[in-house]
Amino acid sequence: MLNKKTAYFIFKLLWVYFLAANIADLRLHTKLDLIPFLHVSEIPFIKYIPFAAAALIIIPAKTFIEYFRNKEVMTKFLPLLILLVVCWFSTFYADFPETAYRTTSRYSFYFIVLIALAVSAEYFEDAPAFLIKSFVYINIFVIAGSLLDFYVPGFHKLLVDHFDRPEAKHSVMTIGTLKIMRPMGFLTDSNLTAFSISISMLLLLVNNRHFNKYFRYIFISLGSYAFGMLASRASLVMCLFALVFIFIFRITERKELYVFTVSFIFFQAVTPQTYSRFITQVDEEKLENEMIFGRPVIWKAAFDVFKDNPVIGAGPGNFFEQSQERILSVIVRERPEINISDPHSKFYYQIGKGNPHSIFMVALAETGIIGLLSFLAILIIWISNLTKRKLFVSLMFFFCFLFVSALSNFAPYYKFYLVMCIIFFCISSMNSTIPQRNAVNDQ
């Protein structure tokens, strides 16, 4: 058995590796065999196994046992486990079993990582504080990736060729006839990139005493600028809610809050994407198109999937596979005058595949009423626990996660979104704040 100091050092190294591997999801186009008959590109999880495996080696088995003897811990994990069982059960009856298997396998893997990290955070006293700091620091690469994606064409091509980054045309804003890219960087989804950056900035704000002053100001300035280029409405509303909450409950110093708010508003306001988003919001035609082809119609399509599979759902990931047909069906039913069949017509609208754009609709459509009830149980238990223990900063972050997840296409499918949820699970018990003994004197 390793001594605790050495074990903690290994934990920190592997956790940073795990974060980096989930951000920079490098795809190796190679025929190199690591295991007979399996190529590197066909084993995406092989990069993440070391962290979960190492936790079993560097942490005593009795620590795992003691952790799960806690009734509060078991109350948190039980509905998660039930939801995972429902996912596996619905996988066997899915119309697209390969997709369901792949998606549920991902959920299962990150469930194991959650256990490993939660026990690590309990075993190593400074681990929760390290999780907060490492998440803030790793977002330097998220911000840099976003900026380079927009300003350096060669870097954008590198992301497209080797990091699963979709072409620029898949996420753009418009000003007249001009199309402007939303630079998602490494994370391959502009809204997820915005969410990660905004959560890291809020964590930095409420823990400002533990970071160097000059680092804070540079991070907030560049982060706000990158956030503006991503033009994520859900994350913007989330940030405004959090800032009001922080102001009312005096969670941080007024000066720090004012500097953050002014920088946040100014640096994103100067981006062309923010300007495009503003004029879109006052354009009646574009707003009408969004109502016809945006979230409302996708939610109705997801509800149709639920009605056909009410008990255990259609299977994880299966909405995407049938979404095009389902969305077209909703449009034909509710707006038959819209041309979705004749591509040669001037007013033709092309409909593609998409995710449900709401974690609630994901639970309903893909895991049925049993899955949705399990998910709601998770939320109720968490809200009750945080409220009872008066962990109001964590409660704020909980509602931030919930609000964005209820409106976004990446929840819960994307790997880094799951990583963010795992981190929050492990830092919420310390109110998402770093103990004062770790404060940095930057004056």
C-alpha cells in the first residue's frame, strides 16, 4: 500500500490526465493494434480507464466500504443506480441497440468514475479544493481552444481533422448575409463550451481569494470574450441569475463582484456573435422560425417517442436516431403548409437529426416514466440535502446546472458534461468553496 502523500500525488496526476483527455478527445486514425482485433480508434474509453483503476489501488478498500455505509451517500447513489439499471434494461428493447449499448456503456463508465472520485475526495482531505482549482485551470485550454478556433484557420482544421470538431458551418451566427462561426474549440459543442467557461468563471468568482489577482482578471477578460463568441443564451441567463444570487447573499466581496460583472458584460458585448444574437432576438421572422424548427418542435417529437415507449423509453441515444422522422411528423401535423419535401423550392426547409435539447425530455423519451421518476428522485434528494445543510452556494450551482441542462442538447450525452456533473457531485458537500487555509495572498 502506498503512503498517503504518494497516493495523493498519483491521484492529482491522473485526474489532470483524465480532464485533459476528456477535453482534447484526440482521434488516432491508425491501424495500430493494442489488443488483438481491436484498433486504437475503436477503444475510446481506453484513455480514461487508468483513473478509475488507480483509485482501486491507491485507496484502501475499507475506505470504499466506509463511504457507502453512510446512509446519506447511499440515498444519493441509489436513484442513480436505479436510473442506470433502467438504461440497461431499455437498451435490450431499443430499436437501435448498438446506439443504446454505446450510450449506456458511457453512462456506466462515468458512474464508475463518479464512485472513484467521490471516495477519493473523501479519502484525500485537500482533494475537493484541488478539483475546483484543476477545473478552473483546465478551462484555460477550453478558452484558448475557442479563441484559436476562431482566429487561426490552421488550428480550426487541426480540430476538424483530429479532435472530432464539426465544420464551422454547423454552428454559425448571421449578420445580414455574413456568417460568423461560434468557435467551440476542443469540446465540439458551442453551448457546452460556453457552459464550461461560465461555470469555471463563477467558481473563480466565489473562490477569488484562492487565485492570483492578475490571473483572475486575465481569465475573466478572455473567458468573457470567448463566452460572447459562443452566444449561448441558456448559459448567459444562468450567469445573470448567479450574479444576482451572489450579490443578494453577499457570497463574495462587492469589489470583486463589480469587476467581474463589468468585465463579463463588456468583453462579450464587443463580439460580433453577441451582436448577431441581439438582432436575432428582435427579428420576428427569425423568432418565428425558431418556434417552428427549434426546441418546441423537438420537445414535441421527444414526447411522441415517449408515448410510443411509456414505461422504459426508446433506449439511451435512440431519440437522435429517429429524431428526423419524428420532427418531420410534428411539423406535418401542426404546420402542413411548410415545405419540407421539395428541396428545389425557394422556401424549402431541411430538417436534420438532433438531441432532445432537454435532460428532462431525454429521461422521458429514452428511459420512460420509470427513468424520469428516478431522475426526479435524484433532483429532490439533492435539493433537500443541500437545503437542509444550508449549502447555498452549492444550491446555486445546482440550479445553474439544472437550468442549462433543461435547455441544452449536450445533456447528458457529452463526455465533458458528465465530467462537470461528477466534479460538482464531489465539491457540493463543501459548498463548492475552498477552505480559507488555502487562500492566496495576491495583494
